[in-house]
Amino acid sequence: MTDHKMTDQATDNPVDRPGAVDTLCNGKVVAWALYDWGNSAFATVVMAGFFPLFYKEFWAANVEAGTSTFQLGVANSFASAVVVILAPILGAIADSANSKKRFLVVFALLGVSMTAALYFVAWGQWFMALLMFVLATIGFSAANIFYDSLIVNVAPRNRLDLVSAYGFALGYLGGGVLFALCVAMKVWPQFFGFHSGQDAVQFGFLLTAIWWLVFSLPLLIRVPEPGHADGVGLRHAVGKGFSQLKNTFARIRHLRVVFLFLLAYWLYIDGVDTIVRMAIDYGMALKFDSTQLVTALLITQFVGFPAAIAFGFLGQRIGAKQGILIGIAVYVLVTLWAAFMENVSEFYILAVTIGLVQGGVQSLSRSFYARIIPASKSAEYFGFYNMLGKFAAILGPLMMGVVSFFTGSPRLSLLSILILFIGGALLLLRVDVAEGERMAQELDRELS
């Protein structure tokens, strides 16, 4: 009997259902969630924080500013494009070979090693820095496909919302703790034994790699490989995976619930990611101090920790769909307020407000999707989910850029994001949760 069948059976019997505290204290759940604590440091410290800054000031210091911005943009786009292409394929192959955990290890090690390698890249070596960054980003993003898909093997179906929120909450806290430490090392380098803030930042890349590796170990030790290895070789698994991918793509097109949700998710998560990526730029356009803007980013991280947990309980009580809709409604209000704010104190208030809902929308989206897909093909289906996640924040920044170009107003450009939130919410309202769960269970029976 496979792990996912045991999970479903445990869920069907009320006597076997663990309480919320028991679920969160379960060794497998804790080990799974600690991976989020570890790898979120890369997203916060490297991707959002210090790499763009250090790239311009150190590795590309001898490159014209406009050219270095172009190089960084191309690198980010290339890494995203690789993951978009590979995500569904890798998921299908991993399901065919029962190798979710093995694929996670391979790509996590790629991300860890390339992040550590940034510590050794010397001044002016912009190409090597970009190469390491692209490979690390691919490793980080691809590993998340398999990390997300493992949720169906560690969480009972009736606790998916809570466990998903638990992972995101630890991610916010873990990423925030290390980011705060790295900021402190940069601001007070002598206190930490560094000659300069530059040395401290460079050491931060190595520290992030160690952090990611150490907190990956519990998952590798405690979370078992789902299913049973059937002796299928990699070559056969690749062929079988491509064949299954074709079938799944055709199936998703006809699975109205999954298709509608993925379309809704693409729109509203694009809005969420656009707010994340453009907030600092928007604040600088309003002439706010950059140090205050970074402080606001830290506030969002730490507020996100308890807020994500709270959204997990909210999802348990009123349903993931309703919880996501509440989060989207808050984003609509935040966008309207931000378009008319005048001072940096309002920016801090908005940072707190975003922290209250950002992790909740992300975590409930993951648990909602896990409910409406067949557990036996979770890596493959999460490949499509993560593919759309990588497509996110393409349309939003483009909309903002076009509106800003034609109107010259950053405030009007921000208001254009409302289209994504409202469109996503309207589509999500049409998603029938009960129908999705029923079809997922039917597909699991067909595929078993």
C-alpha cells in the first residue's frame, strides 16, 4: 500500500485523525517544514537581498550601471525560463521513478554548492558571479517542485492547510533570522570580526549555503521516499515520464477544477509577486530612504511567521479557498492605499499588512492545490504549479512599466496590478473544491 493511500485512510477515519498540535509536532512534518526554514534563506538573503546589491558594487563594479542591470535581468529571466521548461518534465520523471526525494537532493545540492561558490568569486568577475547565481537559482527553484509535492506524504489530507502554513511560517522566520544577521554583519562588520561590510556580505553567501544544507538534513533523514522503488532505470523513467507528461497535460486541460485554479493562481500570485519585487523600487520612486525600505522588508519577514500559522488555522476552519479570497481582498485594499500614500510611516504600515497575508495566500494556495490533484502524481502536477509560479511576476511588472512609461506616474502604474488580483479572485470563485477532491481521488484509484 502506498503512502498516499495510508494518508487518505487515516483521514477517512475520525478516530485516526491527529489534532493540530499533534500534527505540527510529528517528526516527519517538522523535518519537512525545516527545509523551508533552510532554503528560504537563499530567497531572502541572496535573491531579494544581497546579490543584486553586491553584484553592482563588487562583481560588476567595472561595468556601466545600465549594462549591469541588463545582465542581471537576463540572468534572472534565463534561470526562470530553464525552470519553466524543466518543471513539468522533472516532476513527471520523478513520479515515474518514485524519486521525488532523490531529485530534491540533487537540485538542493546544486543550489547549496553554487551559493557557497559565490564566496570565492573575486572582484570584477561578473560572468562567474552570474553563472553561479543562475545555477543556484535553478537548483533552488527545481528543488521546490519536489519539496512541495512531498506535502501529500507527510500531512493527512485534513491538515494540509495547517502543514503548508507551517512550512511557509518557518520559511519566513528562518529567512528573516539569517537576513537580519547578515544585515547586522554588514552594518557592524568589526563587531563580527570582518574588515569591512564588503567582507561580511561575501561571507553571508557562504553562511547561507551552510544554513540551507544543515536544515535540509532533517528532511533527508526523517522523510521517507514516497511509494516503492520499482527498479525502473533512469532512461526508462525519462521515457515513461515524457509519455505521462503528455497524458497529464491533456488531462489538466479537461480537468475543469484544476485548470481553473491554475489560471486563477497564475493571475493573483502574479500580483503578489509583483508587489514583492516592485515594493522597494516603488518606495524609491516616492523618494523614501533605502535603509528604511530594507527595514520594512525585514518587518514583513517577521510578521509573516505568525501570520502564516494563523492563516493555516483559518484555512482549517473556513476552507482554503475562502482564506485565499480574504488575502486577495487585503491585497486589493493595500494596493489602493499604496497608490495614495505620502510618507514612509505608511510604507511601514503596509509592510506589516502585507506580512499578515502574503504567507497565508502562498501556503493556502499550495494546500488547496494538493487537495485537487492525484497524490500519486503530485510531483508532476506540482511541476505545472511551479511552472506557473515562475511565469508569475512577468505580466505584473510589465503592466506597471507600460503604464508608468505612458503616464509618468508610479502611482497609476501600481493601480494596474488590481486587474490581476480581481481577475484571479473572480476565477477562484468558480472553482468547486468538492468536485476537485472527488476527481483527484477517482484519478488516484485509476492510476493505482
